[in-house]
Amino acid sequence: MSENEQANPSEVGGAGDPEGSGSVVDKSRRRPLILGLFVVVVVLGLLYLLYDVFIGSRSVSTDNAYVAAENAQVTPLVAGQVVDVAVVDTQPVRKGQLLMRLDDADQQVAVKQAEAMLLLTQRRYAQAQAQGSAAGASAQAKEAGVPQAQARLASAQADLEKARTDYSRRQSLDGSGAVSGEELTSARNAMLAAQAAVRLAAASLTQARADVISARREETAASALTAGVSVNNAPEVRAAMSQLEQARLNLARTVIRAPIDGVVAQRTVQIGQRLASGTVAMTIVPVDRLYVDANFKEDQLGRVRSGQKATLHSDFYGGDVVYHGKVIGFAGGTGAAFSLIPAQNATGNWIKVVQRLPVRIALDPAELRAHPLRVGLSMEASIDLTDPH
């Protein structure tokens, strides 16, 4: 046999192993290694248990969190053509700062028309007031005619009484030759004329009284628009004032200013563009009033309450910058519940998926001013469960 063939059997796989296992670990060392591995697993398990009891159970965290804000949409309240845009995207603005202007020619004309209508209405009020006064004077004049008609009636009645007396006296002398037939006829005609005069005077009195009633009613109708009011609070005048205020308001609305402090975003308007009322021209993001929507798993929220403190880190700044906030509320439903096509779980192939519920966390404005954030940035949020809130 050659020297190569007489090599150490332990160097040939399985030659020195009576069981032929081919193990590279000496059998005498297996037990300590297995025991050591077991100890390591036990220690790791104990460490995890201690972490979960004393650290992990004191807070819940997620990296499925994003910065959000209650953005303000800038929309013109009147239609018009854009003649000036004073801001651009990413530009910081203050509340009340000029954003853009619309052509105000139509609104200026409307203001002038409303002013003219107000003057006309005020003059109509004065005219109605004068007509009421004239109607009152006319009614007084009509009332003065009633006593005159009564006097004429009394005079006619006296004349009738005299005519009747004369006729009766002459009629009693008829046949004695003391009164002629012509004289008797004349006395009868005078009595008939006096009776007609009484009827005419009575009709005149009735007409005078009717004229008074009519004149008073005309006075009431003429003064109805001015009774109990002045030129400043008459209904028609106030309506004209309201139209003037509306016209002036529309004129002021052609100058569009920032409703809040923030940063301009999504500016879509250009000079020369005609905007309809309610068209979104741009968005202003209030960067000093941001919040975080943290999407926690449903099995993490059992001990989360509104008012609990939270710490957050932004990928934008890294772990060196810590934000502090507090829980201010929970969403009304999970993201899946409000999706465009909600999940249909009443099927035979249903598989349970852990849902996430958005939790809103308010941020400290002072920290936001020191380290500004922007809407949509990723955050890591951790809620302190030991907070009694």
C-alpha cells in the first residue's frame, strides 16, 4: 500500500466516524454548545420579556405617520378676469397680504348704479311724504266743507218751512176771493222749489261727508309708506342701501388677500385668466399649525387616549430633532372603510388583515417654527401610554 493510501483515516470523510455522520464538531463538544445556545435563547427571551414589560408596554409607536394640515383654499367670491398675481408657489405669506386682483370695472359700474338707486329711493320717500301731507291737507279742507253743507241744508229747511206756511195761509183763503188763483199757484210752486232745495242741500251734505271719508282714506294710503319710519329706516330705502352695500362688497372682493399665515402651494391661476366664482386659484398651507396623522394598528390602540403625550421624529431632520405633541383625536373609521372600493369581507375566501386607524397628533408650534415641516413628510410617532389622559 502506498503512503497516500495509508493516510490518516480521520482526514477521510466518515473514515474515523463509526456512525458515518460526517460532523465537523467533536462529539464531546456538542453538549456544551447546545447548552450554550439554549442559554442564549433563554437570555434573549428574558430580555425581550423585560423590554416588553418595562419599556415596550409603556408606549406604542409606528412609522406609518405623515404630516398634514388644514389647508386654506383661495377662491374668488366674484367672477372676473385676473389682472395681477402677487405671489408664487413656495412663497410665505401673512394673513391679509395681497394675493391677486380681478378686473373691477363691472363692480364699479354696479356701485354707481346702486348709489343712484339709493338717491332715487330717498327722493321717492320724500315724494311719498309730501303726498301724505297734501292728502292730509285735502282731507282737512273736505272736513271744512261739511259745516257749510249743513248750514245750506238748514237754510233750505227754513226756506221750505216758510214756503209751506205761505202756501197754507193762501190755501185757507182760497174761495173767499181774498187770494187769486195765480197767487195760490205761485205759493205752491215756491213750496215745491223749497222742497227741492232741501233735498239738494241734504245730498250736498251727504256728498261732503263722503268726500271727507275718501280724503282720509287717501291720506292713509299716501302716508302708509312713510308712517312711523324715517328716511333712514324706510323699507325701500333700506333695500336700496343693502344693494349698495352688496355692490361695494363685490368691488372689495376683486382684491383677494391671504386668509391665514402660511406658504403658497398649488397656484394654478395666471394673469388674463377668467375665473368663475368659487374656482380654486391656489392653496395656502399653515406651516405653523401642522399635525400628524399616525396610522396605528388596531391592536395598539387599546390604551391610547386623547390628551396623551407623544414624541415624533421626522425623516427630514433625522433622529436628532425630537417633536413633542399630544393626541387630539381618532379618525371615524379605518383607511379601508373610507377607501374608494371598500373591502367585501362577507366572502368565502376571507383573510383577516390587521387594520390601521389614523390617530391625530398636534405638534408644538414653537418646535415647528424652530424646525419647519411640510405637508406629506414621513414621521415616526410614539405615544406614551403611561400618561393618565
